[in-house]
Amino acid sequence: MISRIRAGMTTTNVVRYLLSFVLAFTLWAWVTAQRDPEQTYQANQLAITLVNLPDTLAVVGSLPTVDVRLEGPQSIIQTIDTGSIRAVVDMSGADQPGEYRRDVRVEAPDGLRRITSTPDSVVIEVDAVVSETFPLDVLAPETVPRNLVVTDIVATPSEVTVTGVRRNVDRVARVLVDVTLGGQEESFTTQAIPRPVDANNLPVDNVAVAPSTVSLSVSIEVRGKEIPIFVRCECDAADGFEVVGQPIPTPGTVLIDGPRELLNDVQYIYTTPIVTSDLEAPTVLTGVPLDTSTLPPGVTIEQTTVDVSVRVEQTTFSKTFDNLQITVINKRDGTTVTITPRTISVTIEGPQAEIAALTSEDIDVVVDLDERGAGVYQIVPRVILPPRVRYSDVPQPVTVTVVEPAPTATVTPTATITAAPTPPLEASATP
């Protein structure tokens, strides 16, 4: 049997068998590719996962990212998402602070034909992990209603532990806790988050604070009641002027004190009447007394005078001018211009004296053609006014038609041909 096989294994037969195998494999590969074609999956900025890093070391800053490209059959690629891919960096052998270059190993589903990581290696910087204890620096509220006094703030615990790489922990100068009242008007307990800062009170990132929250007991004492101040004013002004808006007191509130049952009946307080009839400009009236006569006996007030800001402007009057002629400027020489309509109406606003003295001769309405050629244009007229007055609405566009002059026909002289005179015939003597 074996001798018969050997006899048939001639060079020609071997070549034939090899060609058949190659053709069969090629056909199989082609059919497989048609049924399950090659596809690509791209995962960009994939986070790196570190393994085997000692607990005594930690990464400095943030880990780099990599771009991963997977190539394989469509049936496998379609099942992949970012959750099924990991870019792993093995930190075995990293036993002290420093920089380490490590290869990136991509973990992905089986059956892929090619896996590529860009970059294929990264530099990881690590530093020693240290811990340091800091007392809490409690910051009292910056804004407290005038009738409240924060008498005490107790933080529990009174100190925290900051953990991180040495260079970050060394930057920490203080650990702050902010206190806000949040509308509270009596003593309360709340939770707050400590925040590590450097010597310039800038946040220090990439460190852990334990515990991450602390308890704050805030003691508040209520003193009196804060009530708003309103200005009593007839709010007239000098002739030609007006008071704009409501006068504003500074401060806008005042603190009163006394028995609680009396304070509950007081909701606000007025100033004594202010006089604005001679004002011609914005003015601050100083030392305006508060009308304390309205307070019940037994109620005291923190201050008895305020400053009052009064906004005064000239009274605005208006007047409408009709049939103002439109003047054309910057017209191209030789062109003919037609404007429709030829006149407009304009409403002018300003101080009473200026409006009363204003006449149509003081108002110029122009259309600037800016040397335009033939055509039809929509142009907004420009209204030229004296100082201290203005028009209240923008004029509507007018239709301007520009016509070029008709070309003049040029007559070319025609040459006149004069026939030469025919010489007279002379009689010939016949011999």
C-alpha cells in the first residue's frame, strides 16, 4: 500500500495536490469573507487600567489614554462595545517613585484578527502615597442678616486626614469648611465638605480627605428684627424735569429691637417726606430722618437717618413735523432723480424748551445717493437735528429712481463728390 502511494507521489502529482489545496483554501476564505466580511471597530481615548501597582505608590496627575483599533469578522465586531475592551498597563516592578514606560495590553473578545493600540506604550509617573492630619479651618458665613448673630460653630470631627501622592499633600496649607446659613434663623446642625487649599487658597486636587464630610453645629442668636425702609416723597421736580422711578434709601433696611410681641406688629418704616421740587439733576439727599413716630413705645431702632438717591431727568416732550421736504445729496452729474414720496413726517423728542423753539426750518431730511448710477433704490432718509433733540422713530425707506441721461446721437459728416466738368466738344474741320 505504502509502496503504491510512493509510486504515485511524483513531482507532478505533488504540485497538483499543492495547487488544489491552495485553491480550496482560497475558495474557503473567499466564501467565509463573503458570509462574514471584515469590519473595523475604533475606540478612541480609552482609559488605561493599571494593575499590580503597590499600595505605597500612586499615579501623579491623570492617566494617559489610548486609541484602540480592532479588526475582525463582522459577527464579532458587531458584539463589541467599549465595556468589552480594556487597555491594561502592568506596573509590576515599580517599587519606588519615578517614571516607568510600560507596554499597553489590550483585552478584547476572542476571534479578532488584529488588535492595535496607539500608542503601544505609555509613561506612567508614580509617587509615594503619604497621609497628613490637618485641623479644620471653619469659615464663618460672609452674609448674615442684621438681626442674627452667629455665636459659635463647632465642627465634628475637628480634624481630617489628607492622603495622596507626596507632592500633592505637601501643597496643602489648610483644610477649609464653609458655613452658609441657607435662610436659617435659629441654631441648626448641617453637613459640610472639607476642601484642601494651598497657601494661596487655591484648591489642591488629586488628594483624598477622610472623612469626606463633617458635621457643623451652628449657634445663632436672634436680636431684634430687620424691616425695609420706604421713602415718602411727592416726587415732583423743577420745571422741565421729572423724578424717574422711586427714590432709593441707603441702607434699604434697618434693625429694630424690643419685645417680640411688639416687633411682630412692625413690618416697615418710612422716611420723613423729602423735597424734590427744586431738583434738576440726579441727587443724593443725605441724613434723611426716619419717621420713628410710627414705632410702638418700647421698640428701639438701630439708626435714625438714611441717605436717599433721587434720579432726576429732563422732561421729554414730543412734536410731529409733517411734509418735510427730502433733499438729495451726492447725486451723479447729469442724472435725473425722482423720490417717492417727496415728503415725510417726523416726530421729534427733547426738552420742553428745545421742542417749543423747534421749527421745520431747523430740520433737514436728506437722501444720500453716494454717486449711484441708474436704478431704483429703497433708501432710509437721514434726519439732521439740532443738539439735545432726537427723532422717536426711524423714517420709513423712500423709493429713489435714478435715470441716466439719454445718449446724444453723433452725426458723421458725409463726403460730397463733385463731378469734374466735361470739356466742351470742339468742332473738327473735315477735310
